[in-house]
Amino acid sequence: MKRVERHVFLIDASSVIERRLLERWVERNHPDATATLCIPPSRKPGKRCPDRSRLQAILDTDATLTPIRVAWLAPRHNGRRSVSFVDLFRLVDPRVPDPLRQLLILWSNADRTWVVVGEPATASALRENWKASPDDVGLIDFVHRRAALALDRAERRLRGNRYKVPHFVRRDILSTPSFREHVAQIAAQEERSQDATFTRASRYLREIAASHSPYLIDLVANGIRWLYRRGYRAILYSSDELGSILTLGQRYPLVFLPSHKSNLDHLSLQYVLWENDAPSNHTAGGINMNFFPIGPIIRRTGVFFIRRTFKSNPLYKLVLQSYLDYLIEKRFPLEWYLEGGRSRSGKLLPPRYGMLTYVADAYARGKSDDVYLVPLSIIYDHVQDVESYAAEQRGEQKERESFGWLVRNIRAFGHRFGNIHLRFGNPIPISSHVEQGAPIEPITVQKLAFEVSTHINNVTPITPTALVTIALLSAGDKASTLEEIREELRQLDYLITQRNLPVTERVSPENRAQLEVILRRLEEHDIVTGFDAGPEPVYLITPDQRLTAAYYANTVVHFFVNAAITELSLLAAADSGEESAERFWNSVMQLRDLLKFEFFFADKDEFRQEIWNELLHKDGHWAERVLRGEARQLLRELHPLTSYWVLRPYLEAYRVVADALASHSPYVPINERKFLAECLALGKQYRLQRLIHGDESVSQVLLASALKLAGNRGLLDVDDPDLDSRRRGFVLEIREALDRIESIEALAGGRRAGF
């Protein structure tokens, strides 16, 4: 008769010392235990398991199996048990000691040694779960894996959630029957052998997947703190907002979608999550960042690398989709930049849909009950990379990422840049846009991305740097006295207060000392030039730094776009005569279409309501007044006027492209790269001729957007017989808008002069 094992302990031991510790623990705490068996040690996964046959016999009984493991805690540093830089120089993780160090710890710091007990399971339950599992593995390997996962969960409760990392990623994905079936289909389509195609898929997965190391997670967190504090005082965020998001993440997978202003964006969020004992995000990174030594390090903190293009590689697509499916199914948090790359203009870039489509598709196929998208704005008092962005906008080549590039960036942190601000938007459930079981339509993903981008813009706070640069840029090339700057700030402060816009700190126009501190900081960064040899000091944007100053203004320009459109449309209505109301709305929609590649506009009906509300702030009877032909009088009552500094840089850049198109032969196709270089040269010429007002209009980013709009309107189509006249119409449309901006600026200038 077969002996029934009642209570069996599965020992996960990487050394003789650990095994003896665990066996003694079982003797002391469970003297009724009928057996102890060794399973493959988690810290030495390649080691053979000598007790496979005994485990097979026990799984034929109805025993209860409980996995146990020794956890070696890190020593305390500043009240927290984590790896420090000291451990880096020792070249050893204190939580994975070798046998000699294990003896030393037991002798000198026994409180660092804990026995971790995983969730027990009956042999019958394990057999049933194995039969229901889609994984193509044997029962013994299945039990080993379940024991390791149970121990990981138990150890995480002891060490903290920041060490929640996936195990067996490659094994789980590659052993899934559906994955192997899809690989076989691709092999047949490509007329290759299944074995060779599967080997290629395995190689792709190794290339893509992150491989977490708790040791490096701690070391990099310490490194991030050292790095950001070289340049920034603090990372500021709401603990309550983050706490509620992390609570949501215990039930559903989260996708963090930050704005992208700096290479420090990911590191800032990574440190904040680590500081709050949250799991590291699985962060999509461009393959360009996979250079030595950074690539191997950040891969072990959660970054997974994706090739820039893989449209013609169905196997690579399958591996990437399967990897994302796995992470969503296991509720591991994700992170990537919806914009794709860093914003060189300061303004939020149009979203890219690839990764979002993959995640939406995973939800639609039932990989999770829901997925929550977390919009996140990361903003800086001063951006360390901003000078390189301005250089790129002037046409200089982007510096390629390398070890030397990394060293130069670290050295640049010797300056003081203020604070880093993280603002979280309300999480958006994918289920609000996507239906499970239904195919994913491109328009659905676009609407989802639009909502995320709008949320990011809405929570982006206005910094003192942005406010003061706006005040100085609005003066053009003219220097401003302190009192003139204060007057501009009073107008802006009125708008901010009236709309309840988010700010990092309130800039009081009456607080002269605060304003002088902000100006002094801008002088230190060479953005502002001060002249104090006269009777009173004056300030202006340093001539070659207008693109840099515009970067800060553009981070919050979206808050003022509707007001600017309203001003220009009122002026259009005032000039139209009797059909003023119709002309007003035609102008509103015309400007919306003209600027649709620059800003995130709501759909037409909602946008009309936003414009209505914009004027409702000024006058509850504005619509009747426009109908009565009082549009010009209503315009004179608007305070402050904004269109001449909000929209002119964009429209002047568009004028450059429109003029270049008008002079380009309608029968010769446009070479985009060559044409943009010509536009950049033309823009510099216009600036020298004072045909455009500021260097911020001569921007590679804005010129590219203008060309994109021209393409959208069919102005690059050489087969159109009316192309020449349509291009001239484009020129007239932009010049009319710029003429109105000149009138608005004259009105604003008259006010400043006291008229």
C-alpha cells in the first residue's frame, strides 16, 4: 500500500547552509511534516533537482505542498533596507550572499536572515491546474514554477513591492501552444523551417525583453537620486494621487504615458515609483539607447528595447505582441512615450499609435479585465537639454547617443535647474473606448490617444520660467523694464486665476523680489540679458536664445490657444460687415483646420462650445453683440490680448513654407528633406529682412508641421492642374491671419502706451 504524505515542504536552497537552515526550521516549527524535498534553487536556476522522482510519487497522493526559502535582507541604509553604492564597489548583491558571506551574516547580523513560506497547495489542486494550463510543460516543471512564484510573492511581502519582477518570461511565452502555432504559420508563409523560425523568435524575445535585477533596481535608484540632485532640488508630486493610482494597479495593469521633455523623464518617474515601494515599470525604449554600458544596465531595471521599424517583419511583431500580452495578463505596469520622442519645441507632440494599438488589442482579446492609462505631465523649472533642442530647430544635427554623450550630459548637471514636477491625470480605462471581443478600429485608438494627450496638457502646470519668458517674448526685440514685465504678468495672472489653471507656484506681479529672483535665474542660464547701467534695469531675451525661451512658453501655450483664435475671429467678424456671426464661426473653424497639426482640438461641436465658453467668461451676451455688429467693440474689451505671441510664431513659419511652395514648380515633386532645408534658409532670410518677428518662427519643427498640413491639403500633389492657384490661396489665407495678428498687436501696444 502506497504511503500518503500529509505535509511536504519544498526546499528552495542554493547552498548547504540554506538547506540546513530550512530543515532545522521545519523540525522546529512543523515536527509533524512527513517529508522535505529540494526543488531547483531560484538563485541557481541551472542546478539539477535531485528529488524529481520523489516529487512525482508525492504528486500521486493528496499531500499538501508548502515551498520555503531563505531570504537574505540587505543591511539598513538611512532607515531603509536597500543596496547602496558601497555594495557596487563590493561587486556583490548583499541579498544574494555566497556561502562564506552567509556564515558571516548568521554570525554577525542574524536579523538579516528570514525563512520565507509560500502559499501551500494540495497535490490534487496542482494536478488540476496543470491540466488546465495552456503552457506546454510537464507536471514536475509546472510545480517547480508554481513554487517559485509563490515564494516570490511571499518574499515580496517581506522586501517590498518594488521588487515585483517577472520570472520565466521567455519560458512562459515560448512554451505557449498558441505562440508556437503562430510561429509555425509564419514559417509556412515565409517558406522556412519551423525550427529555424522558432529559433529566430527566441532570439527576438531575448533582444526585446527586460531582465530585472533587484540589485540593479536599487543601485540605479541610488544613482538617479545622486544624478538629479546634482542639478535639481527635488522631484515634486502628490503622494495621494500616486497612492490612488498604485492602489488601482493592484487590480488592473497600468500604462504610464508621460510627456517627454528630457532624458531625465523616465529616471524621475522610476525614482518616484521606487521611493513609494512600487514595482518598476516595463518601459519601452528605442534600440538606439541599447549601447554599452547603459543598455545592459537599464534592461535590468525594466527597460525593453524595440526596433524603430519592423513593418515588414511579422515574426518580430508577433514576439512583441506576445511579450506585451504576457505583461498585461500578469498585471505588470507598462510605460512609454506616446509622443515617440522628446519634444524639441516644448509643445506636446502628436501621438504615435503603435504601442497603444498593441495594448488595446490585448485588452480586446481578453488578456485583462481592463487596462488603465495614466496620463502624466513631467515639467521642469529649467530643462537641462533645452540648448541642444534649440540647436536642432536651427538645423543642426542631433547628437547621437553614446557613452561620450552620456558623460557630457552628466557633467552638464553641475548647474542649478530648480525642481522637477510630476502631475498625474485621471486614469483612463481602455474599456471606455474599446469593446472586448470586437476588432480594433484605428479611429478608436486615435480617440484614446487624443484623450490621453488632452489630459496631459490639462494637468501640465505653468512654471515661473514659462510666465516670465512669455512676458518678455511678447515684447518682441524690445527690452522691458521691470514695471513693464510686471504689467504683462498682471494680465497673465488674471487669466490664470480666472481659468483656475495649474501652476507650480504663483508668481505675484506685486512681489518685486520674487520676480528679480526669476529673472536672475534666467540670466544665469543665458536666456535673459539684463542691463542696469541706466536709471532703471531693463531685460530682454538674449538675441540667440529666443528659441530657448520659446521652448518654455510652448510648454503651456495650449492654455491660451482658444483665446487667441477668438480674438482673430472677432476681428474677422468685425471686418466682414453684416454677416458677422457667420464670419466669426467660419474664421474659428478655418483657424482650427490651419492649426490642427499643432494643437489638440476637440471635435467640431465640442470645440464650438469651448469657443462659446471662452467669450462667455467676458460677456454673457457676446453672441447677441456679434450679431448686432459689435465684434470690434467686444474685441477692445478683451483682456489680455494673446494671439500676437501665441499664434504668430506658428503662422510665420507656415508663411515661410507657403511662400516656398508658391515659388516651387507645380510640376516638380517635393523632396521633403531638401525642401525643408530650403525653407529653413528662407526663414533665416525673412528674419534678417524683418519680415518675420522672431527666431522662434525659424524652427525646423514648425516648418515640418506646416509641410505636413500642406500635404494634408493636397498641396504637394503634382497631378493637380489647379495646384499653382491652390498654393497661392494657401499663401493668402496665412497672410490674412498674420495681418489680423498685426492689428491685435497694435491694439495691445496702444493699451501699453496708455491709449
